[in-house]
Amino acid sequence: MPWFDWISLFTRWFHVIAGVAWIGASFYFIWLDNNLRTPPEDKKQKGIKGDLWAVHGGGFYEVAKYAYGPEQIPEKLHWFKWEAYTTWISGFFLLGLIYYHGAAIYLIDSNVMELTVEQAITRGLALIFGGLLIYEGACRSPLGRYPLLFGLFLLVLITTASYLATHWFSGRGAFMHVGALIGTIMAGNVFFKIMPAQRLMVKAVTNKTEIDPAWGLGAKLRSVHNNYLTLPILFIMISNHYPMTYQHELNWLILVAIGVVSAWIRHYFNLKHIGISRPSVLITGAIGMLLIALWVSMPRIEPVVAKNTTTEAQSPQVLTEQQNAVMAVIQTHCANCHSAKPTDDIFVIAPLGLTFDNWQQIEARAPLIYRRAVVSKDMPMMNKTEMTQAERDIIGRWFKSLN
């Protein structure tokens, strides 16, 4: 099914491009706002609250921020919203394409919880949009007026979401759903608060009426929230390449810890923008990341399993001749990496969290195995185990017999 891979590639590519544009704009405007300086008296008389000079790309730039607004709204006024919207839309489409359309492969892990596809998707959507509603309610409540308390509340919300997700879904699927929740909160900030506030300000300037300071303050507060959430969500976007994080038995705690340290590191740069240099923030952040890495790398203590615990569910399944042939190919060429206990000299944790230790796991991931081993032939990686074309054909004939 090459078309699926092409759609996935183009969607992921567009999502990254849109995300770069959104996060870049977020970083720039926070930096810009923090670096504005009191303008000369002649500019103050024009209503300018702060200005900034910069040099870039072979030219000088002057940026001015009005206390109220220009005398009239210019014909061409640039709005920064589509970066956020396209990032969220493409991300949600990608979530549906990979984790909902391929729920049996990427989202459901029977070792975590036995779920049907419908149950997994319902829980995923409830986590994302339920979390958004809770966040919005808190922002609009008196709690929103106390930044420190609100920060603690947001930490509790993301921690709870991380714990629930990792106890419902596969580690990789759980991380992506927490990322989807954070991304939805960030896009919601733009849609529910930042853009409406800006429309009210433009309307007030156009009609020569008073601007309520609360509009700008509320929008700026949501922008600050988004600014601190950018580094945690960027980690989640790349986390599927690092199974030692999402496959860990305390994956929810690792996700929260990396998120907190990332936001703390971002705090250093926000302080730097307003002329406050605190290297201790950056140093403690680096130490925090090092401690997390050391903790994750510590040998795990395997749980003790009683010997006399055989059940009917654990009894070996009788396979057909064709299934036995497929099983032999997978065990020879794939299970050295894709196992609960890999024997490969490089991969000590199953890549992408995929394990092929029994027939049920192999059968559940049949489309993925077919795409990677037969169509694209990029697995085994660099054909390290020297899978032959005849062996790939065995997988191909088996997959086609399923349809």
C-alpha cells in the first residue's frame, strides 16, 4: 500500500513545516515583546509604546508597538493564525491516519489494556477534548489570575493525562495523545482567546472607541502559556524515535519530567530576553536532563513470575503450515530486535515498541510487516540478517491470503 506511506509522508512533512512556522512566530513575538524599549519623546507623541531596532539579512528594521493602535487600520494587516490552525489540522489528520486508522498496530497494546479499536479511539478523543475543556474552564475561572497556581494546575492536568494515556495505550500512542492534548490546548488558545481579542482591538481602533486592557492581557497570557509548552511538545514530536522513553515502565513520569525540565530551560531564554541572565536555570536544566537519562538507563528489575501459572490463554496456538513458515521468517529476521527482550547488539529496546514474540502480535501487525518487509524492503534494517527474496515472498503470499 504505497499510497498510505505517501499520504503519511506528505502529511507529516506539512505538519513539521507548519509547526516550524508557528513555533518560530511564537518565539519571535515573545522575544520582540520582551525586547521593546521606551521610545523617544517624538514617537511617544504618535502613540508608540515601545520600539526596537534590529539588523538581519543585510538590512535594518525598526519595529514599533502602539499603546492604543494606529490612527487608522492599514489596508494590509498581517494576522498570525494560520500557522497554528494548519499545524493542528495536519497534526490531527496525522493522528487519525496513523493512530486511529492503524489503532491495532500503533495505539492498542494488549499488555497495557485490552481495548477494541472503537474503545481506544473514544478514549483518545476524550483525553484530548476533555483536557481542553478542563483547561479552558480553569483559564476562565479566578485561577487564571494567579500564574504560579495556574502553572501547578497545568502540571497536574498534564501529569494526569500522561498517567491515564500510558495505562490505556501503547507507550508510543500514549505520548502522541499527550502531545495532541498539548497541541490542542495551544491551538485553542489562538482560536478561543488570542484571535477574538485581536478582532476586538481592531474593531475598537476602527470605530475610535476604547480598548479594554483585559483583551491584550488575556491574549498575552495565553501566548505565554503556548511559549512554555513549545519545547515539551517538540520533544513529543520526536519521541517515537526513542523507545527507551515511551517503553519504560514509568513512561508517564519520564514524559512529565522531560516536559518540566524543557519548560524550565525555556524559562532561561524568556528571562534572557528581558535582560535577566540566570545561568543557574540553564545549568539546572542540563543537570535535570542528565539525571533523567541516567535514571532511564538504569537496569530494570524484572518482575518475579510464579512457575505454576499456566493458563489456557498461555497454551501454544496451533498454526497452519503457512503460518509456521511466516513465524519462522519473523523469528529469524525480525524478533532479534522486535522482542520484549531483544538480542540485537544495537537495539536493547524494541524499535517503535513493536514486538513479534508470538503469533497474535505478528498477525495484528500484518499490514505493517508486509509494507516494510515486502513492499519497501527497508526491514530488516540494512538487511542486517540477510532476509532473502524467497523469505519476503513467504510473507507476501501470507498477507495476500488474508484479504
